[in-house]
Amino acid sequence: MTKPKQALSSTRKILQTQASSTALTGVSIAIVMVIFATVLAGYFQYGNISISSAVATQQNNFVLWILDIVPFAFAFWGQRMSSTMSLRADAIVNDRTEQLRQQARVMELQAAHDATHDALTNLPNRIEFANLLKREVTQANARAEKLALVTLSIDQFKEINASLGNAVGDQILQQMADRLLSVAVYPMTVARTGGDEFSLIIPDIDDTSRVIDIVEKLTATLHSLFSIGKFPIAIQVSIGATLYPEHNHEPEVLTLYADLAMRSAKISQDRFAFFEESMARPDTRQLQMVGALRKALQNNLMSLYYQPKVDASSRQLISAEVLARWFHSDLGQIYPDEFVPLAERSGLINELTYWVINESLRQCAQWRGEHGLIISLAVNLSVQTLIDPELPNRVSACLAKHDIPAYHLSFEITETSIMSDAARSLQVLQALIDLGLEISIDDFGTGYSSLSYLKQLPASEIKIDRSFVDNILNDPGDATIVRSTIQLAHNFGLKVVAEGVENEQVAQQLTQWDCDILQGYYLSKPLDPEEFMDWLQRQSA
Ligand code: C2E
Ligand code: CA
Ligand code: CA
């Protein structure tokens, strides 16, 4: 690549050469004019054209002397022009390079900011909060200081959204962020760690009275009326707090403790609670898990299972859904319904998802090597990964690393997760589609599902949730929902997958209704890589 300095000096040389050659042309023209004028003047003065008449004219004619100066004037002027122009070019190129450099710097900073901040409130998001907490805990440890982690959530926020609309809910959250920042000033940290949840780090505390003091201020500011539109709105918050190092040393465990304290506050009179050991008891399994999850990811203790998605009429494999499994030495097999929400709450979900993407593509490349065929994969995405602007680049790098074409990979995303930060997730989705990936709307029917808005989503497939599929033979209501969903989705040009198909009758009914793809225990349970290849070979036998 050309460096800016090199570009600058070559631009300067080009301009200098151009200016010099223009000056040279000027000098040449002037010399020709002098010769011509001399010859002409000699002719008029002596009546002939010869060298001697020209020399004599030059000696006697005062006007020619003036003309003789012109080429020197041109030469001098040309030189001046060329150096002035090159200096000006220097300045212009310098300015432009600096401008471009600054623009690039601003764009880099913006992208980094977007990845770590919540778009609505501009506060750090959950992932960033996990990083900040880790840093604060390390610092507190080094300085032998204490800190408090405070988590608060709005009571009945869902009802506020449902009755007053999401736009009002959004404004409440924005105003809350401002109010929190007015109390939690530097060196405290405030983040939006969930839909209606905010968290604070209070560093360097001596005792609990400082935490109580801040919590009282927070409660006072948040409980005064919000004015949005014409109506004043009152909200109530529940607040939980935990202390480092008194309650625990691990940032992930502290996060969970603050959450437990906040949940317990929701049912207490004054809506505030410090963590207590008794709160953790029913959750010991969860606590063990949160401590072990990061290590499991780092030490490759996770594994992947693959569940076939088959064509409804031919029952041939279309693709495989990738499902994560975790085998824990004490706790045994742990299913994603348990550890995925935990990974989401403790800020580890991106790490988990990027591991899943990489490992499943690696497996896919291995199968290709061993069996000569590429299995298309469907990977589940959580909302926090969906809004990560890094996602498209990382996916694309992973595909390139394992040399798998993008159209062999699709993502399953719930519509609730798309809608939770629609602007940003649609941007990332579009970038994924531009790469050539397909998008599938998972658990269809359980969210805000309105088919009319579905057409605005850049998806190519919907998966009807298994809670509907389960009952199509004995619940006429579910049967109608599934049947009309298939028809409407087809009208929008979407493929339809039915998940949770557990017997032949359901499979046949769905096929009759024109459902495209079937998935469920009846066709196959999720399988480990070896079992999956055995299944495939049995199918084609
Ligand atoms: P999901 O995306 O709805 O995945 C389908 C779940 O239904 C799987 O459970 C699968 O084992 C189960 N299933 C499949 N066929 C049947 C059936 O015929 N009957 C019944 N009753 N269940 C069936 P699993 O593997 O426990 O996954 C649960 C959820 O965890 C998944 O739901 C998905 O949302 C999430 N998940 C799994 N792996 C990942 C992952 O790598 N990343 C993320 N973000 N989420 C994941
Ligand atoms: Ca899924
Ligand atoms: Ca599903």
C-alpha cells in the first residue's frame, strides 16, 4: 500500500513537472517571438533578411531589448509558479489526508461504541458491563478495597409497555438513564443490563451505609413522576445489592447475587434487599454453573449436537440445527434451556455463540473431508449476538477459514429478539444476508407475531413453535393457526418449518397442509456428529 508521505511527494513531483513544462513552453514561445521580431525589424531597417542585419538590429533597437527580457521573465515566473503550486499541493494533500485519517478514527470509535452501548439510552450494555465489572473487581482486589454491585428493575414494565405503548416505555427508559446518571456520578458506573434492568458499580465503599445512601437517592429520583406526553407516569423499582469481597470474589457470581437480591426485593416491603446466603440456596446449581461456564468455554468442554431438518414430502435431509450441550463433571449433562439464559445474563453469550459457529463449521469441513458432502447448518442466535456489529465480519472470517460457502449457513432468531432492538438488528441481519446467509424466524407464534409485519423482516423461513405443532390433531384452534400460518407464510414467499414433530400422523397432516420442512424427535433426536453421519447413511441406504 502507498503510504501518505510517499503519495504526497509523488503528487508534488507531478505538479512540479507539470508547472515546469508549462513554463518551458512559455519560454520557447517567447524565444521564437524574439527571433521572429528581430528578423522582421532587421528587414524593415536594412531591407534584407540576414544574420548581420539581425545582429545590427539587436544592437540598435531599444524595443527589442525589452522583448529580449520576456523569455527570462517567463522562466523566472514559471519556476516561481511551480514551487508555489507544489507547496499549495502539499498543504491540500496534507489537509485531506488528515481529514480522512480523522474520519476513519471517528468511524472506528463509533463502531466500538455501538458494540458496547445500548442504542436507546447510550449506556454501556450488558456485555460491556460484564467487562467493566471484571475490571473494577480486579482493581478493588489490587487496592484491597470493597465495592458494591447494585441491580434495579422496573416493576410491571411489561404492563406499562402493553398499556401505554412501546414508545412511552422507551421514553421512560431514556429518562431513567438520565436520572440514574445524575445520582451515580463518577467513579460509579451505570449500565443498561436488560430490558427494564439497570446495574451500577459503586467502587471504594467503606460500609453498607454508603450503598444505602445511594440507593435512597436512586429511589427518590426514580419514584418522582415522569412526564411523557400529556400524562404524568409513576413507576416503581426494586433494587438488589451485593458486596465484593464480602459476598463473593467472582464477577459472574456477583452479577447473579445482585439479581437474586433484586428478585427478593420485588416481594419485600421496601423494595430493596442486600444479598443474603439464604437467597442463593435454591439456586446452588445455577451458581455452580455460572462459575463453571466460562471455564467450560475456554477448555472446550461444550459439545454440539445436530438435529435433522427434512423435506416434508421426500423426508430427505435439508439441513441440521446446531444445538449446544455441556457436560459438567458434577452436574452431568446440562441443556441449553438452562445455560443459554445464564450465558445471556452473565455476559458470556457472544463467546458461546462464536464458539458454536466456529465449531459447527469446523465439523462441517471435517464431514466434507470424510464423506465428500457439505451439510447445511442452522445456528441459533441470541439477541445480544444479533446486535453485535462484529457478527457479520466474524461469521465471514469463520466461513473463509473453513472454506464453507455462506449459503450453507443460516441463523435461527426469535422475532422477540429482533424487535428488542429492531434498528440495530435489522442492520446486522441485512449485512448477514448480503454475505449470502439465510435467516429463519424461530419459535414463530410465541412472540408479537403479526404476519403482516413479518414481511418487513429479511427472513426466508419461519419455524412454527412446537407448542402449536404438538396439538394439531386434537386442538382445532392450534390446527387452524398452523394451517393458516403455512398459507400466509407461503404468500409472503417464506418456507415453513414445523418443529417438535413427534409422530407420523402429525408429519402426514403437516405435509398435507403443504408445510415444507419437518423437524422433531419422530424424524430424529439431536445427534452427536458420529450418530448424525450414521443416521444420514441409514437414510440414503
Ligand atoms: P430451539 O431453537 O427451539 O431448539 C429446539 C429445541 O427443541 C431443542 O432443545 C431440541 O432438542 C428440542 N426438540 C427437537 N425436537 C423435539 C421434539 O420433537 N419434541 C420436543 N419436546 N422437543 C424437541 P435444546 O437442544 O434443549 O435447545 C433448547 C433451546 O436452547 C433451543 O430452542 C435454542 O433456543 C437454545 N439453544 C440451543 N443451542 C443454542 C446455541 O448454540 N446458541 C443459542 N443462542 N441458543 C441455543
Ligand atoms: Ca432453533
Ligand atoms: Ca424453536
